[in-house]
Amino acid sequence: MVLNDAVRQALTSGHLAHLVTLNTDGSPQISIVWVGLDGDEIVCAHLGPRKKLKNIQKDARVALSKETGGRTGYLDNYLVISGRARLTEGGAPELLHQLAQVYMGPETKFPDDNSPPGYITHIQVEHIHGVGPWQAQD
């Protein structure tokens, strides 16, 4: 799916996102993550092995929710994305440093220089929901 400008702006605005993966019993596992874009894929970085990464390896289905600021009528804008995730090894410190400039402020030094290579989650968007200017995207 090609993301429109409103979705791109919402995803790169610096608001925290909630990443939902599925545990082996089908129950949801939720993590707060920083997100960015790589083309039309949503990306987030992880320095070490985490439950969400194991879940993605077993079941690629994910959901992402994010408050985005602004209002449509009387409702606060929010974005909900469902899609499929894949993991790549390495590159996490570089992506986290890039995202830290948005989430923590310009010239932030994060993470430490001796951080492990980690993993990057790439989310291919399948559906877009929520309240905001992206409603026409779905």
C-alpha cells in the first residue's frame, strides 16, 4: 500500500506508537515503540531480543495504534494500522539514533556507542483505520 501524506506526517510526528503482536496462545502483546518510515514500510528498532520479536517470527500479523494530535469534529485524531511484519538483523542503533532526534530532540546522543546491532521490524501496511485525514486511505 502506498501511504498518503497525511499518514506519513502522522507516523513521523514524534507521538509514541503501540505495537501489538500475537502471543502463541493468540492473546495480544503490546509494546510502546518509536516508529519511522522506510519508503512505504513502517520501521522500529530493538536492541535486544524481546517477546515482540519472537511473536513476529511465529506470526507476522501486527497492529499499530498511535494518537496523532489534532481533531476531526469533536474526536481526537488517531491512526490504527494493521499489516505484516518482518525482522532484519542489525541497524538498530543507527535507526534509534535517527528516531531519537524526533522523539527526544535534536542533537540527542542515543543509544550508547557500544550498543548491540539489534533488529529492525519492517511493517508492510495492509489496512489503515482511525479518525483523521487518512480515513479516505482505507
